[in-house]
Amino acid sequence: MTSTKTIFADSAQRALLNGEYVDAFSILGMHHQATGKGLMIRAYLPGAQQVDVISLVDNKKVVSLAPVGEQGFFAAKLGRRTLRFAYKLKVTYPLVVEEVIDPYQFGSLLQADDLYLFAEGKQQQAYNFQGANWKQAGDISGVHFCVWAPNARRVSVIGDFNHWNRNQHIMRLHPASGMWDIFIPNCTDPQHYKFDIVSQSGGHIQKSDPYAKSMQCAPDNASVIPSKTIYEWQDSGWMTQRPKQQWHAQPMSTYEVHLASWRRKGDEGKDYFDYQDLINELIPYVKEMGFTHLQLMPISEYPFDGSWGYQPVGLFAPTYRLGDGAGLKAFIDACHQHDIAVLLDWVPAHFPKDPHGLARFDGTCLYEHADPRKGEHPDWNTLIYNYGRSEVRSFLLSNACYWIKEFHFDGLRLDAVSSMLYLDYSREQGEWQPNEYGGRENLQAISFLQELNQRLYADFPGIMMVAEESTSWPGVTGRVDQNGLGFGFKWNMGWMNDSLSYLKRDPIYRSHHHHEMTFSMVYAYTEQFILSLSHDEVVHGKGSLVNKIPGDDWQKFSTLRAYLGYMWGHPGKKLLFMGNEFAQRNEWSHDRSLDWHLLQYAPHQGIQQWIKDLNQLYVSYPAMHQCDHQAQGFGWLDCENANDSIFAYVRYAEDASDHLIFIVNMTPTARSGYQVGVPLLTEYVECLNSDSDFYQGSNVGNLGPLAAIAGDFRGMPASLTLTIPPLACIVLKPNSAPQALSA
């Protein structure tokens, strides 16, 4: 006993148990004796009765470790041996015998370049060395755990593999970087784990892994060791073609989906679809409807269902609700094989205060600003990332790259960008701190967004970076070298707010608010816009799209078809939230499936068919998308007819003779003898009419070709005289253009 006490002092044992011994690797494991003569091994294995050292070279017993005290410490000298060797410990417990490879015999697996880039804020793949990653140490396979906690006194890994004992796997500190790491061979997937952090005040904090690739559901919220299995992608054709895409000149009709509530199953409709269900049902539906893109509402792990994913805690972990990471990859793979692009709604603007998450991660404000004037969101009671801290930038940059590189997402839609740009966002005077120049701009967030967009577009050609930005901030989609933010697209929130305001008005009063539908063309080419009717417009008492509209059902459904026709014809890409494509009557609820039963009724079928045909028109005619973001692609034919609430405009392809004419009547009165200017002296035909009985309309329209008459009319060289149906959108094409739709 005396000899083991000599090599495992009481003070060291107490310090380890009390969380006060930072450098556990200097005392546990195999070491040369202080005299330089021979080796010694120390281990901490609480509950063990006997511990034998077995050489991994020849699988023979080398020595038995003697117990030191009664707390689970063992130690022994190895006689004359002077050369280190790989070994395992055969541990006898009262009911079981286990063989474990001692993690304290391994050096750090961290690379200097990785740590340097992380500290510089330039690291794009921190998830490959932080968190839990399967690695090889020589011939030995195991999990390398690593976490950034620079202000911690000690960090341990606790989990299923060590009975959640916080003193058994104490990590190695790298003082210069604030990293802690340990390589543990005897782990399996999907075991659970967390980090036990001793703060500077001495208290223990248990945190989930910020880089966890899978997480346990509430209330335990543990991280999960990832699977060793490598997914084999089958979308090489899509990925080879993606860098060649020019989305600004191509059709982009996006179906926004909350995967957990698109459809549900089970006797009471409470069970989530998994990814295989979504492959079987969602992908065929998207193809049938003619959408080109899917946008998934946030799927990073989130504890609170009511946040819809916008308060994520596990930013690298696909939510458990729908399946594992391999299932998500299979879903995206299948989308690509069906020529559907997939965007992810990404949330870098804030994070929740859940105790197992990033908040005061090591006992200090590590990821968030310490000053609540910069670090707390007054609207959402959440915390704001410290965009000026290099390690936080590396964390966010790595997460963005993770979803695009590892999951093949085709782009990111950034939530709440406005809240990132303004220091005074939702704050009263005195509740915010000006920047170094006295302004309200968040210079650090601006710099981060610019770098993010530059790097992602450079490394992943063909992707799309989309900003939800609700103000008139200049240059959201402008080039970074010209002081822009560098996004590819911006949601047109102005168009959405104005047009929905118009939609809610009784037709009697729409003539007084005509500009709400035309004003968007004043700024249509200042940014690369997406026209969005998102989930935000059908929740929290706002009503569904169809129920925003006054009047009886005929007026509601007719007006909605006319409005959607106006939207599809308007310059800008398209985005429609699920359920809007068949006029769901109830507001969207994340707790239940969409009301698919409505499709047994003709008016809802009509809206769905109208969206199908608008999407077909959109992808079939170059005039609908080829010059989407160029002024030459659009021309007003009648924008001042407020008395009749009529809007008429032309969409041009690069070849101006290839064009489509949209005429929208937002009153319930048909207009016969309506004259409109046209670009060509030729015959025109209706290729779409939202009032057709095919869409459950009143079937007013124009049969057969309409012959243009020569003569200047409002700047056009010819004109047509025709009938405009009530509350309807009609689309005309020159008779020489591509064949009209069958409708």
C-alpha cells in the first residue's frame, strides 16, 4: 500500500474528485517514474474490485494494479519496462468483467492548423474535430471528444459509457485555444453523452455538445454519439450540374414546408412522418404540383415544438422528430434525383436560453454578448451571438458549411437578418449601444454576413443564399466588394405586406388603394427578389390566405386565384407556404397535419389546379423567368386604372417577341370591350384564365384568337379589345409562341 500511495498521492486523488486537478493526463495513464527508471500506470475506476493491465501487442497480462484508498483509484509500477506500449485494462466489477482501452495513454488528436483557423474565425469545418467524431489512434478506433470552453476550470465527458461519472474521463486542456479533448476507444453508437464543466466559481454545469450531430429528445437533451456508417450519395448528376445553374435567369418556384406538420399518420394523426414517408409522398406531390424548389423550415434540434425550429439548441443535429441524419440525406438525395432543389431555413440570428444549450456555456458569456444591450433579444427572450468573436464566427461558418457540404443542401435561407443588422432592432432609446462610429449598424454582424456569403458562394458554386430582411437596407443582394451583403436573393417583404393589405380590402374600396399593388415595381430591380407568402402570414391570428379575403366563397376563391396569378406574373422568384396551394381555411398549426380533406371539395381543387398550371407556365415560357431581374423583362400596359381595379402588364424574354400579357381584374364585375396595348400586330390567345370552369370559375373569357389592331395605344404599336372576367387573371400569348396549356 505504501508504494502505491507514493505514486498516487492523497492530494492528487482529492483534487481529481473535487474537480480541481486540471491536467488529469499528467497523472492518469502510463508515465515514466520521476526517477526515470521504469514505467507506472494510474487509473480511476470507481466500483472496480480488480484491475489488470493487458498488453495490446501480445494480449498478455503485464501487471495488476493495486487499489489506492477506497475511492476507485488504482496504481502500479511496471518493473524494468522503460518503453511505452499500447494496453487495455481488464476491470473486474462485482457483477461483470469489462475490458477497456485506457484513454489516458493517448496524446491529443487535435491539429495545430485546425486550432489556428478556429481562433482566427476562418474555420469552416470545425465539426470534424469538435464534438464527438470517430477517429483512429494508430490501429485503435474510438470517439474523439472536443469542446471549446476557455474559461472552465475543468471539463469531463459524461455518458452511458462511464455511468455518467464526471471524474472518470477528464479532458485535456489546450490553454492557448481554450479547447479540451480526449480520445475514448470504448464507446459505441448511439450512446448518450454530455460535457460536465467546472466553472471558475467551482460549480458544475452539464451541457449538451454544441457540435452534436444527433440529440436526445427532452427532457434529458443529451447528445448522441454519431453512427460510423458513411452515407453513399446517389445524386452525382445533380451535384455535377449544380455549379452551372444560373438561378436568377431560371424558374424558381419554392414550396415552403414544415416537415413535422405537412402530413401526419396514426389513428389520431399525431405521429410524425419520417424521411422515408416524405420520400414516398412529399416528393411526388412537389413534382406533381410543378414546384422547382423545396424550402424546409428549421430542422436543427429544438426542444420546444412551438418555436417551429426557430429556437435551435443543437445547430448541427437534425431533429429526432423525423429520423436520423442518414434519413435526411436520403430525402435530399431523392429530391435531387427528381430534380428538386432543397433549401434550409437557417437561424444564425439568436439562440434560446435553455440550460443545456449555449447560454453561459462555460460559466461565462462565451457565444453571446455579455452586455444585454447587444446580447439579448427583447422580442423573443433569446440570446444574440457575439459576431465579433472569432471562435463564434467559426462555429456559425462551420455550421453553414456543414449543411451544404455534408447534407447537399442547395442553399440557406437566413432567418431574421434585420435583427442582425441593427443594434437598435426592437429596442427603445437607451436600450442599445451605438457602434464605434455612433451609428445603429451592427458592424460585426455585417462583416460576418459578408464573409459567410463570399465563402459559401466560392466553395459551393450553384447554391442560393437567401435573406429574410424586412427593411430597406441597401445592397442586401449587392456585391461585397461594393459594400453589399452578398446574398443571392432577398424576400420581398414590401410586396408581401402591400399586396396582402390590398387583398383584405372589400372590392368597393380597392380603387382607393391601387398603388398597394403597383408600388412594388418602383423598387423591383433594386434587389434580387423572391416574392414570398410564407408561414408567417398564416399564423397568430392573421388568418389563412383565403380567409383574409372578404365576401362569400365565390369571391374568396376567385380573388385568391386572381391574386396568385398576379404574383406568378410579377417579376421575382416565387415562394408559397404549404396549404396555400389548396386554400387551407384554418390557420396553420404546427401540432397537426394540413387539412388535406378539403381537396374533396371543388373550390379547393380549383386553387390546387391553378397553382399547378401557373407553375407549368412559369417553367415553360422564358418570358416568365429569363429577364426576371432586369427592367427589360417587364412593362406596364395599364397600371393607372384604379376605377376598375385592373392591372395589365407584359413579361418579355430576351427575345422581346417572346412575351406574355397578364391582365388582372380585382373587382367582381366583368369588363367587356376592354382595350389594351400589345407589342405585336398579331393574333393573341388565352393560355390561362383563372375564371375558367376548369378552376371552378364562372367561365367568362375569350374563345379563339384575338386579332390585334394596328395603331399606337399607350405606347404600344397595336391593341386588343377583349373581355376581362370578374375577379380573375388571364394570360395571353402571341399565337406564334409555344403551345398553350390544355386548360
